[in-house]
Amino acid sequence: MTIANGKQDSRAGEHSRTRGRLAYLTGALGGAIRGYELGIVASALLFAGPALGLTPGLTGLVVSAALAGAMIGALLVGPLSDRFGRRRMLATAAALFAIGAIGAGIAPVTAVLIGARLLLGLAVGMATATIPVYISELAPARHRGSLSALFQLMITIGVLASSVVSLLLRPVEAWRWMFAIGALPAVLMLIGAFFLPESPRWLVKQGRTAEARAVLARTREPAAAEAELTEIRQANRQRRDRVGARALLFSARTRRLLLIGVGLGMFQQLTGINTVTYYAPTILKSIGFGDSAAITANLGFSALGLLATAVMTCFIVDRMGRRKPLLFGALLMATGMAVLGVAARDVAAGGAAGYFAVTALALFQIGFGLSWGGVVWVMLGELFPLRIRGTAMGIATFATEATSVVVSLVFPILITMGRPPVFFGFAVLGVAAFLFTYFLVPETRRRSLEEIETGLGRRA
């Protein structure tokens, strides 16, 4: 009888762990949505432009519609997530992206394409602000870093997938399919959302303790689940007794946390990742690659970023913590940009300078993948108090998206004034990111979200 019960418990435990893994993976699919959208638009517009008669101004509107939508979505989803739950927001984001992707694929006129791109942006902003929070609140503390980093891993997979799709469909100029294929991960995520558990911490905040206990039991041993539930309830009760949600959002303590979160998001963009995206094909062409060869070779950079992110996810973030990868990565990215600045003076002539530039791009991609690409999203899901976590995450995500927009708009202008100073400037910003992390960013590895909340509160 005991043996039979033991086997049943083992099967039940394995079933719960499997359901937990599916929940993390389904939630992280939003990263693939974000990565595919970021990567596919440039290739699709090469052919959508002539087909729809897009002027440069209209092309800018098509691109900026998604960027504006992402900022709006990030701000809107925070309060909605705190009120209605993480799972509903994930389902809403998936549905909006699927509609937007299909709408962009069948757009008969420019206005429809712009509207579809706005929906895509809303979905991306909502998913980006919700997924790191959802996974952080669901995952056990000792595995929270690697599980949260799945979001960035899926982003790199989405970018790589967009490169492959572009390479395959460019010969037939199938821009409508380039857009529409993005609906596939969104549909998978939407279907999966109906089977996802709700965040146990959000459930406790709503007074739904029994449901929270059932969710925790899916991925924890019974004793660990009960102990964690008690900790969540105590932290939520103390915070509710001490200060209201609105007052907490504007308190000195939260302002400090928002400074850290916004700073992390901004430095993720300011250190130059968009530069690598824009400049890599130019570098490849300058050393003798043709257009097609440059596109193919650029897949190598995407694959390198994916490999570095996978290493970070599996071996770094839960073993080394958050601060060390951020510090090391900032210096590595700064070094890559400094080398790129030196090489950029002579890269047009080809030869050794071009290969130094390619090496610098690879060095930066490795540094970003091992650190700021994913660790930032891990930390943003951990930093903020439960009662305002969705809202605060939305603000930090808005700052990240807004910085990306500014860099995207300003970089092409600055690069015409001289390449080396721009890359040296990014190197300086990499050093600034190092100093920001060293003096302000706390370590959160293997601490429960409630321990993080209490500990940071004492430091404020």
C-alpha cells in the first residue's frame, strides 16, 4: 500500500512539474512574439513599400506605429494586470498580436497596415511588461532566474526565426506571409493561456488563498508550498496594513526601486544593441559580402546571440546571480564598442579593420546575450512590491521602449556625422552602466520575492 502510494505521489509530482514547465514555456512565448516583430519588419517593408506605394513618411509611420503601440501597451497593462491578473493580460496580448499579424498580412491599403502595426505594438508592450512578472511570481526562488530568462531566450529565437523567414521568402517577395507568420506563436500562446495557472501572489492579493495554494502545489513539494504561501500572506498583510497601493507607488521607497528598474531598462538600450542590429550588415558588406551573403552571415550573429543567451539562462543567472553578469557584461559591451570605434575609422577600406569590426560586433553580442539582454528582464520581474508590481513594471517597460525609440531615431542621424565618435559614446555608456550597477543594483539571487521586498524596503 505504501509503495503504491509512493508511486502515485511520484507520478503526481512529475505531472505537476511537467505542467509547471509548460506554464513557463507558454508564458515565455511572448518573447518570441517580440523578437519576431522586431526582426521581420525591415525585410517585409522592402517589398510592402513598393506594393502599397509607401512614401518615406508613410514608411516611418508604419514602423513608428508599433513603437508607439508598445509604449502605450506597457503603460496600460500595468494597472490592468494588478486588477485583473497576469493570465488575462497574457491572453489579451496574444489575441491582439494574432489579429495584428494577420491584419498586416492582408492589409489592402496603408491605413490598415498602420492600424495592424499599432495592434502589434500594443501586444508587444503588454507581453513585455507582463511576462517577466508572471514567471517571477510563479517560479521557485532557486530557479527563478533561469526560468525568467526564458523570456529573453525566446526573444532571440524570435529574431533568429525572422531572419530565417526573411531569407526564405525574399526571393518571392512574400511580405504578406512575413507579417502573417508571426500569428503562429501568438495563437499557440493564446491557446496555452487558457491552461496557464494564475500567479499565486496575485491570487493571495485578491484573497483567493485556496487557489494560490493549488498553484504552488504544482511546482513545489507540499511543505515548501505551504511555507511559501504563509510567507506571501504575511508580506501582503503587512504591506496592506502599512500603506495603501497608491501611496506605495509614490513613496520614497518605490521611487528608489523605480529608479533602479528604469535605469536597467534604459541602459539595456543605451549600451548599443540597436547599433549592432543596424550596423552589422554594413560591416559585412564592407569586407566583401554581397547582399545575400550579408543576410546569410547576419544569421550567424543572431545564432551567436541565441547561444550566449542560452548559456546565461542555463548556467549563469541562477549560479552567479544578477549583479556579476551585469557588471561583466557592461565592461565586455563597452570593450566591443571601443574596438568598433577604432575599427570604424578604416572599415570602409576593408581588410583587417573590417575583420576587427566583425570581431567587435561578435564580442558585443556575446556580452549582451550573457548579461543585459536577459538579466534585466529577470530583475525587473523581481524588484517591485507585490501590490504595485504590474504598474511599476509597466513604467519600467515604458522607459525601456521609449529609450529604444530614441536610439532608433537618433542613431542613423548621428552615424552620418562620423562613426567612431558614436561607437566611443556607446562605450562610455557601457562604463556608465557598470557604475550604475555597482552602486545601485542589489543582488536578488535565490531570495523569495517577499524576502527581496522586505530587504529592499529596509535599505530604502
